[in-house]
Amino acid sequence: MAPDLHDPATEVVDLCRDLIRIDSSNYGDDTGPGERKTAELVATLLDEVGIEAQVIEGEPGRTNLVARWGGSDGDALLLHGHLDVVPAEARDWTHHPFAGEIADGYLWGRGAVDMKDFDAMLLSVVRARVRSGRIPRRPIVLCFTADEEAGGHKGAEVIVRDHPDLLSDCTEAVGEVGGFTTTVRGQRIYLIEAAEKGMAWMRLRARGTAGHGSMVNRDNAVTQLAGAVARIGAHDWPVRLTPAMEVLLASVATIAGTEATPDNAEALVEEFESSTRMLGAVIRNTANPTMLQAGYKVNVIPTEATAYLDGRFLPGYQDEFFATLDELCGPDVTREFVSHQQPWESPTQGNLMDAMTRSILAEDPDGIVAPYLMSGGTDAKHFRKLGMTSYGFAPLRLPAELDFGALFHGVDERVPTDALEFGARVFDRFLDEV
């Protein structure tokens, strides 16, 4: 039987597989392969159905694509996905991270959930709708970006800063990470990203007096820095509930037969089982030391020691976060930003939320749809500078036992093939609703 080119679920797995097989690793510097080859594939797939994409490069090889499609009724909707992935060490994986293997009902590979899955969903839906003549009533801007995994400075930031005219009529945006399922007491809950923590990647620096390692030294930069890093790493940040998490935890409390309060927020998060680690990070600020650098010889006390910190702060709690951080650093350690991006929060009710909810429930009537706050960062931080309301919606119906959060940037990243097909069907319905 010939494939049904009008059904987006028909080719979504193959498209995702083809995207995974192109290594677009982003090392955070200029040593990676860049996004050019992946962008060329996307441009070809769009060109095959008559959609021409404009190429924008933040630097040579750091390639972004922007294309217009759809009707002319109302303001434009931005649909965006990034083309880069974090690096992967092949020897640690069950299947090679860039082979795109299908095994045990999963498509394996770097980018399977972050976020070549959504790129493939979007492309499969657009291609199927063009072929069947089902054009959305409102204008659609398709945007595929570089460098999201390093803050988007050579991707979405370049588009927003240098080419805002391409997005001038976009009032709403949809990208990653949302629409996936978690399970509470056997009940599937689809989480829509309606908020995002702010990002503060920082360099901590301590300076002291250099000297011989055999002598007493009360002004040791390594000691000063190590003390600050230990204090930050051990700090117990207090629970703070934002509007999106209040709504989500209220839904969980109903299932658990209780009421949601700040006092039982951590207990309610525990109800998510495999998603607890991810959601536990969005009821508080977090700061994790990630890198240490100091010294050049074992018997030499260095003048300077540095550490790197991944800080994430909740909407509305930025001042509290940095005041606490400065107290933990102490007077002998300074900090500077490597990347500093603001948090954001969108309404938990409205036309776009309603459209996402209806499209999910049409495919899974037994599901529950609720907003949540995402712990990581996405390109939405840049696009919102142009005044857009943003959501994360890459729908996936997942097995209850799958620790989905662990797959982001993790070893053996993979996505169920039937979840990709489900997502394509849901997103197809979503474009009918908007």
C-alpha cells in the first residue's frame, strides 16, 4: 500500500530519523559541525511542497531558516524549533547517537526529544497539509534556529535583533518543551509549557596570593572559591509557587484527594514519579556548580581560581535569587555572567491554551491538560522580546515508566515511534483550532 502523504503521521518517524542522522552538535564554541547541513535538509523538505525558506546565518555555518505559510486571517503564529543538539559520546550509548536506530519501539539518537522530534512533527504536518490543500486560516511563520543549546546567541537572538521585520506580525509563538505526558496515580497529564525559569550562567572568580604549596597561605584563591562552591551546592532553596505551578499542583491535588498548598508542594511533586526530578526544580530557584578551574602545578598556589555555575530563577524571584547567591559567594568571590536571560510567564487560560487542550483531548479523551513551568531555557526567551505570548507544545503520549526528563541531554536519548505519530496527529488538529 502506498503511503498516505496527506496523513502527517505517515512520514514523521522517517523525517525525525533523517534529522538525527545529521550531526549538528553544539559544543558552545566554534568547534562543532554547525547547523548548515540540517538546515539544508529542512529547506529541501519545505521546497518540495512549494515553501521557500530565507537563510539567516549568525556566523558561517550557524544557519537559521525562516519561512511564511498559511492564510491571512488575523495575526501570525510563530512555530519554532532549533536544529542544534548537545554533544554525545558514542561509547556510552546502546545505539550510536547519530545512527537513528529504531529498536524496541523507540527511535534512538541525539535530538530524539531535544528537539528534532518537534522539528519532524512540524515538517510532517506542514507537508501533509500543503499536499491536501488544508491551509491554516491565519498566517504561520516557520522558524528553525541555530545555537539554542548555547543560549541562542547565533540563532534566535540574531533573528530578533537583526531581522525583526520577519516576525513583525507574530503575536503568539509555539515551540518546545510541552504537550508531553506524565502520570499521577494512573492518570495521564499533558503538561503545556506556560512559563520558563530565567537563566544565569555565571563565572565565579576568586583571587588570592600566589606562593609555594609547602607554606602557610591564608589568602588561597582555591580555598576561597571551594568554600563558595560548597555553600552554593548545599543551599536548600525555599519553595516558591508561580501561577502555572499553582494550577498544575491543584490538578494533582484533586487526583490525590487533597488540597495544594506551599507546605505540601514537594509531596505533590513526588506524585509525578518519573517526572519528579524535573518538576522538583520548578518550585524553587536552583544553582548548580558545573565546572572548576585552578592552578598549573601541584606545589604552586595559584593567584586565581574560577568556577562556573548554572543558575535558574523563577519568574518574580530574580532579586531574591541574586541576593542569596551573593551572600553564599561571600566577599572574596566575584561573579560575572556568561549568559543572562530573563524568565517568562504566559497566561494559563486563553485561546491558544484552549486550542492545545482540544487538540490533545480529541486524540486522548481520558487525558488531563495542565500548564507547567519549565526548568530549562528555550528560544522563547528571545522571541518574547518582540512581545509574543509563548507556549511549549510538542505533544507526546509517553509510557508511564519512562523518565522523560532524564532523556534531555542524557545518554540513550530516545522517543517512542508511536509518540511521534501521536504528536503529528495532535499538532495537525492544533492548526485547525488556531
